[in-house]
Amino acid sequence: MGTMTPESEEGVGKLPWMRLANPSVQICLISACLFFNPGLYLAVTLLGAGGGRPSSTDMGNISNGVLYGIFAFSAVGAGPLLNKIGPRWTLLFGITGYPIYQGAMWYFDQSGLLWYPIFAGAYLGLSA
């Protein structure tokens, strides 16, 4: 009953390589998420908040201070959140902060207003 006979092996068939349940595909997806989001964040941060205005370094310092201040406290709840909603939704929530933060750097360069980079830093601190 538990053994596979040659007749029963014919019905199984070979699974295609490009399916979402394939571990190799999942590793590629996670690698892309971890490369593009924090990697681009670090590139923008190390450029001095994306370059631009002379006050962009002050804005970068303020938004990074807010980011790391909130991150220090929200990291305590990351483990229970992962256990509660699962890795898929935790990863989805975690990667949304990076494009919002990078958009805030662009917004500051275009408008010079400080409220959105501070909000984006707080959101990234919560989601990272």
C-alpha cells in the first residue's frame, strides 16, 4: 500500500521548474526582495538623502533618526507579528516601507517640504 510500483509511478509526472512552490523560485523571489528594497535604500541614504538640496543632509539626519527610533521599538513586536500573520504577509508589509521612503526623498528634492520624509521614515521604521 505504501510502496510505489512502476505502474503507479507513470501517473505522477514531472513538475515544471517554473512554479511558485519550487524552492529555487522562492529563493529567487526572496533574494530579489532583499536585494532591491534595502539595497536601493542604502544607495539613496549613502548619497546623502539622494543628493540635491543643501538641506537634504539635515532632512536625511532627521528622517533617519525617526526611522531608527521607531525601529528600535517596533522590532520587539516583529516576531509575534510574524507568528500571527505568517511570513508572506510579514514580508509584504516589510517591503512596502522602502519605496515609500525613496519616494519621500524624491518628494523632498522636488518640493522642499519636510513632513513627508519624516512620515516615510516613521513608516519605514515600523515596517522594516
